Amino acid sequence: MSDIHSTAYRYDAVCTELGVTPNPYVVKMLEKEKEETMFEFKENMHLYLAGNNQLLTDKRLVDQDMVALYKTLQNNLYVTSIDLRFNNITDEGAKHIAKLIEESATLRDINLMGNDIGPEGGEFLAKSLQNNESLKALRLTGNKIGNRGGMAFAQVLQVNTTLEALDVADCDLTIESTIALSTVLYQNKTLKALNINRPLLFTHQEETTVHYAKMLKVNTTIEEIHLQKYDMRDFGATRLAENLMQNMSLKYLNLSCNRVTRDGALELAKVLKENTAIEILDLGYNRLEDDGACHIAEALKTFNTNLQTLVVSSNNIGNKGLCALADALKVNTSLKQIFIWGNKLEEPATIAFASLLESGRIKPEDTDIRAYVVDGVTKLCEVNHSIRRHFYYAPSYGDDVPSWQPRGQNPRGSDVVAIKNLTTY
């Protein structure tokens, strides 16, 4: 099965064999693919079956649908990625998805975010990666696989040599599995992106942060890591900074929603002064305040030429810190995106950033603010341009539809045809 027509025919045959009615949502997406291939030849297909798109479906997929999908796609060469986010898939459905991963030679990406997969399902999925040689990305955000599932993934990463992106954020991992994942990355040389946000930690000693810091000192392949909601303080940020001084592979560092203050920002600024490979630094929802912002600004103004995106939203930064960042942008030419909403946006800071927007130094789509004037006073308002705005959900129409999202028609009238290719990870 190497085209959409044979794939659709196989799905109908499998449903007949199982004695079940074909799922209308699956049928609709296969028919949509047929229409698209009439005008443009496609070598492969992204099968979009997200359960949170009300323009396409009002019913979420269940475990029985996974049986039909497994039997349809087990020898399929056309479908290379599947989006199953926000459906009602449990451990039973995960078992069939695991079989599909084991037997498929073409699947590259599977998104299972926001389902009901537990520890047993997590084990099934992890074990399926032992012999798989095609899957590049697996996203499990929000599935409560717990410590048992986390340990299973730590174990399989010792032998798997193809997986490049693993997302186990909000999966209720405990300290044991969190540290185990960091330990295997000393030797794993293929994983490039790891999202392990919000583990369940019952300690304030920051052991997990220290373990990831030491791992990043020796790992030369990790390009993206998310350590959000680690209860990280300045001690942990300092350990990270010390070990990142010589790291020339990490490009995306997410430390948002922690407790980093000005002292931690000072140490991270030292990393930026070393001009390491970091291109995206997310420090949103910490406690940097003015002094912390000034430390970051100094690094941007003097030594750093690699950072392209900086997030300092909701850090209690006032005029001093925000104006320092604005001044740094006048000198620094490499920083393209900056997100500052949620700080103390008083008039000196609003004028500074309004002038950056007016001069074109910052493009409107590269920040989360917009300037306007009321009675001669410059104000800023928030716009929905956050750094990961398409992580959970993306629009179906307008000028901000990512490439993986099926385009729908605006129910309120005219639509904009432009499509932007935006990264999902």
C-alpha cells in the first residue's frame, strides 16, 4: 500500500473483517487526502486524527479504532506520521499502537498527547522501540505513564538508535525515572530533543537538575531540552550554567515556570557570554526582576551573537530591566524574537519597545506585544504570539495555520490563504 487509494480500500476491508462500522472521522480524513492528491502528487501522508478539532469531528477515537488502524497500516508505506492527540485511547489502544510501531518500517512520527494511556500502555510503547528502526519522534504529553512507564523508556533508550525526539512531559514521572532518563543520555547518541516537564518531585535538593546538568556537560547530541516546573532555584541554575559552558550542541533551553532569580540569571548570562550554541532561551515565569534582566541584557549587548529567541514573560521586571533589554536589542542584531508580556510595562519601557516595533527592529510576529497610543500615552497590549503557541492546538483557518494542521473554512466568512511552516517541537 503505497498510495491513498490502496490505504482507504484497506481500511474499508479491515472494518468489514472486524465487523465494525468505519469511523466517520477516519473516512473523512482519507477522503480529504484523496482530494488533495488529485491536484498534487504526494509520496507520503500525515494522518491527522486529533480529537480536539471540532471543525472535523465531534467524537474522539477509542481503543477499537486503534485495532482497525493497526491492521490497516501495519504494512503501509504511504502513511509516515500519525496525529492522535486528545482522543480516548487507553492502555488497550496503546497495545495496538505499539504493535504498529514494531511492524512498521515507514512511520516517523506519532503524537499521542492528551490520551488516557497509563503505566502499562507506556511499557508497551517503550518495548516496541527496542526493534524499531524508523520512528524519529514520539509525543506522550499528559499521559500518566508514571514511574513504571518512565523507567521503561529509560531502559529502551539504552538500545534504540533511531528515536530523535521524546516528549514525556506531564506524565507523572517520579524522581527515579527522571534521573534514569538523564543517566542513559550519557551514552545515547541519537536523541536530539527531550521534553520532561513537570515531574513529580518530593524533594527540594534539586538532584534532578544536577543530574541533567552533568549529563549536558558530556552529551554532544541533545539540541533541545525542556526542564519546566522543576522547582529549580539559583543553585540548580548555577549547576546548569557551569556545565553548559563547554556545551556546543544545545540550541533550545527551556527553564520556564521555575524559581530562578537574579543570581541564577547572572550565571546563565555567563553562558551567553561564552557564545555557546543556545539559540532559544525560555526563562518565562521565573523571578528575574530588574537585576536578572540587566545581566541577560549585558550578555546580549556585549558578547552573544547566537541567541535568536528570548522569553522573559512574567518575571516581575520593571522599567530598568526592560529598558536594558531594549537597549541591548539596538546593538545586538542576532536576536529576532523577544517575549516580555506579564512584566511591569510602565511608560518608559512601553516607549522603548514601541520604538523597536516602529523601527522594524522587532517584527510584529516575533513578539507578544503590540503598541498603541491613548490620549498621547503609549501603551502595550498582549498578542497571541507565544513561543510554542501551536504545541497543544493550532488554528484551522487564517494566516497562522501550520503545515501539519488540515486547513478548514472560516465559518464566519472570508479566509486567508497564506500558510506558514512552523515547527511543532
